Amino acid sequence: MSRIKTVGLLGGGVIGAGWAARCLLNGIDVVLFDPDPQNEKKTGEVLANARRAYQKISPSGLPTEGTIRFAGSVAEVAEAADFIQESLPEREELKKSVLAEACETLAAEVIIGSSTSGLLPSRIQADLKGPERFVVGHPFNPVYLMPLVEICGGALTTQETKDRAAEFYTSIGMRPLHVRKEIDGFIADRLMEALWREALWMINDDVASAEEIDDAMRFGPGLRWSFMGTFMTYRIAGGVGGMRHFMEQFGPTLQLPWTKLMDVPDLTDALIDKIASQSDEQADGASIRDLERLRDDCLISVMSALESQNYGAGEVLGQYKKRLQKGDW
Ligand SMILES: NC(=O)c1ccc[n+]([C@@H]2O[C@H](COP(=O)([O-])OP(=O)(O)OC[C@H]3O[C@@H](n4cnc5c(N)ncnc54)[C@H](O)[C@@H]3O)[C@@H](O)[C@H]2O)c1
């Protein structure tokens, strides 16, 4: 792929400004259109935070920063861009009409990435000129630090578009994840949405407060999720019997009222086989003990990093270490 020198951004809110910062700090020029009169100021504030963060990540090794131009129209962005990233409000009709306007001017080979959190790419691209170059590139906030970008094509998106988009996102330090089957909410937002709905139920039913729910996450499973996902975590939780034992032990809980999301799949032998064999493949020959050591090392690394911020689990670790130093146990 020829190097992307200028990225055109449509929408410069929370996510668009984050894209601007990631691109600029990776040495790419940005042309941004957002009708909000406050946008230049807001983008500048996000950029200042991003510069500060990148200084911490890499104090001496950053590329020369790109330049940013605040455009007066969609066409001005389309004329200048080697790659478009759309971060308009999450309204399908608005995205479709602004992108149709951009396509009037945009060169045929320029890819359009969309930041949509969950709208279906097939629907957004349906009436676009050159629909094959449209693809979802769903980022996470703050875009300049979070590595994940979910790539999801619609029915008319070519594999080449997905590959070129992945190559570009990789070049600016991100971790593309191809969503193979088009689905509302993609992968990560579906998971977050399930958690969110359950959390809303617990608040609604006075089971727990927002702070208590956040504490349950940040002092517990959230720590593990930051380096191992649900499946690898549960594999280890099954002990040396691994995922099969875990599923035998906890399979019956699917029938218990542990969640309001009661529409769960039947645990057929075929489904258990499928999950257990995918888990075997994911483990790639590592033993449970190997994985336990990896898990522990990662946990310590994350908590030590949080300790330097004296925040969350890091505050707990810092206080514990002080007590140990004083011989106070
Ligand atoms: N906020 C998140 O955590 C998050 C995470 C991932 C993806 N997203 C997705 O990113 C997209 C943008 O979300 P956001 O959180 O940045 O929203 P936002 O409201 O912060 O920003 C949207 C921006 O679009 C601008 N805008 C409105 N009409 C426009 C037009 N016609 N042309 C150009 N700009 C226009 C607004 O002025 C605003 O600055 C959405 O699709 C959202 O689902 C959001």
C-alpha cells in the first residue's frame, strides 16, 4: 500500500479528535471537518493530553508530528485525503448523507473507515459511490492509546479494502481484529453491552451502586481481563482439567438465575467440543501451570503499573507493600 500521508477526518468529537491525535503523533497530516465552532479548541485539548501521554510512552522516540488543518467543508477533506475516517454521531442517515457528499470528490481508491460502534456496514455502504472501499474501523476511547480496532466489512466490501485498512491501522500502532461475520455491535461492544445491561438491572433492582459495580470490576475480573480474555481465564479456573472441567463445574449455573440475560445457548456436546477445542488451540500447547505463571506475571505487572498512579488496585498494592515494609502484618 502506498504510504498514507494525509488522513481526512469527518467529525472531530471524542473519537474524531482521538484519531487526529493518533495520526498526528504518528507523523501523519490531518484534515478535519466538524461544524462545531468549538471544535478546534476541543481537538487542541485532546491533542495536548495525547502529547503528554506519548511523552510518557516514548520520551525520546517519536516521529515528527504531522500538521492539522481545520477544513470548512466535507469536500475539502475529501480532496486532500489518502484515507478517510468517519466519526460522525451514531445516526445511520447522517453518516450515509455525509459520506455520499464526500464520495462526490473522493478519489476511487481512497478507503473510507467508519468509527461506528455498532451500525451495520452493509446498510451504510449500500448507496455509496464505490461501496467496496467502505469498511468499519471501530476504535476504543482514547483512540490515541487503545490499540484495538475492529475491522468489519459489509456485503460489498472487498477483502483488499479490509487488508489495506488493517495495514494502515497497524502502521499507526493499533491492533486490528477482523470481525468475520457482520453483526450489530461487532465483538467488543456486544460483550460490553451484556455487562452494561446486567449492571443496569443491578442498579434498577437496588442490588448494587454504580461505585460498587465498578469496584467489583476493577478489584476483580477487570484486572485479569486486561491481559487475558474470558476463555483463557476460565481455562485456568478449571485447574489442570482445563476448559472441559470448567464447563462441567459451571455448566449448571447457566440454568440458575445468575443473569437477567436468560436467553442462553443449550450446552450441547457439540458446543462443549467446539469451545474446548478452540480453547486448546488458543493455549497452543502451554500447560495450565505455564498459563498460571503467565497470568501471575501479568497481574503483577498491571498492578505495579497502577501502583505508580496510586489508583485502584495499585493503591491497594502500595498500601500493602508499605505495611509489609513496616513489618505491619
Ligand atoms: N465515544 C466512544 O467511546 C466511542 C467509541 C468507539 C466508537 N464511537 C463511535 O464514534 C462515532 C463518534 O462518536 P463520538 O463519541 O466521537 O461522538 P461526539 O458526539 O463526541 O462527536 C461527534 C462529532 O460529529 C460532529 N458532527 C455532527 N454533524 C457533523 C457533520 N455533518 N459533519 C461533520 N461533523 C459533524 C459533531 O459536531 C461532533 O463533534 C460514533 O459513530 C460512535 O458510535 C464512539
